[in-house]
Amino acid sequence: MASPVRVSLASELGGELDGAWWPHTVALGAELPELADSLFPRLGRLLDISINWSSLASSPDLDSLCRPLLARPCRPISQRVMTISGTKTRATLIVIPSRTSVVLAVMILRCAAGLHIASREQIGEPFLTADQIVRSAAAEGARCAQRLRELDPSAAAPRLQP
């Protein structure tokens, strides 16, 4: 397996999006044990993972969004989001496709976890694209949370923090 695990988590969990995971390969299942190990201190032992995509669906090409703002299409791109429930709490993460460029993926990891981004970086294309992607993923995370609450009313209970 590839290491280290490329994951970011917000300091406080419980938002529409709590962070991001950037797997090394398209074989997500093979990387899940290492992801579970890295999340254990914050989430506890993993109980459930829910995803918002089909195994038949292709992953989005996030780098195709890195073009001048005027040339961007107005259509929203559905982001892959996973909700990981542990014995302590749960977290909703955007799954960054493994083929995404390093510059964009690192910016998504930072934005999704609410990490500091210097003002000089906030005017660059990587930040603008990552911000758009994270906003889309947060909206998708909210929809996923709503579906989870509909399936399991106990999922509406407040999340415990470690």
C-alpha cells in the first residue's frame, strides 16, 4: 500500500464537509485500512462508510476545472463524498481523485479542512478552483447527511467530539 495517507480533517467536526481524502490509486478499498488507522484517533473504530457514488460512475476530472474563470462552464460537477462513522463521531470527506494534480489536490485538502490559506494564494487559480470544488462537495455533504437522517433518525443526534 501507498503511504502516507493523504487526508485532512477540520479541527472541529460536524460541518457539511469535515475534510478531504486523496487516495494514491483508484483502488479505494485497498487504501481504506490505512485511512481507518489514520482516522482512529479522531473517529474511533470505524462502524460504517457511506458514499454518494456508484462504482460504475467515473470519477470527476477536477483538473479540467482549472481554467480561466470566464471559460468555466456554469454546470455544477457532482463531487464524490464519503461519510465515515466511528465509535466517537463521524466525518464527511470529499474524495479527491488519485489522478488530480498535486497543486490542486493539496489546495482542496487545505480548503476542505478549513486550514489557513495566505491571502496571496487566495487569488490564484488553484485556490479559486479548490474553493468551487469544496463548496460543491459541502452541498453534496449536506444532501448526504439529510439522506442518512431519513434512513436512520438516530443519525441526527449530535456528534461527539474526542
